[in-house]
Amino acid sequence: MALMLAGRVVEVKDGKAIVDVDGRLKEARLDFIKDIKPGDYVKIYYGIVLEKVSREEAKETLARCSYHRSSKLELTFTVSNRRF
């Protein structure tokens, strides 16, 4: 499952943006979008800024993604009937 995040750009430098995603700072590359500046709202997919969006659209995107807010991500898998 892929996760699309959205947030407000805090800083831009060296081809990367630091984005505030619901209180957490994420670094995202600016490979496809060049006219990003602090204060803009963007969508991030796998660490790459895909598009500039409105504040409302950024909030809607975050509302659809619930597990990014969890401070703990629990992963389990089974190998030969043993749970890890």
C-alpha cells in the first residue's frame, strides 16, 4: 500500500523541501516541481513532491490517511507458523 501525504512547505534547499505533515517534518525531493516556496502546500508520494495543492486539498488528503499519525507502526509476519 502506498501512502500519499500532504503538508505545508517549511524550507526549500538543494532540490529538496522540508514539509510539515501534521506536525512532523518530512524531507521530499523536488524532481518534478521547481516553483515551490515556503508556505506552499504540496502532496508527497514516496518522498517526492508531486504537485502543489490548496490548503483544503492538503487537509483532505491527510484526512484519508490515518496511520501516518501513529507514532508506532507495528508490523507482523509469519514464517513457518512463527509470528514475529
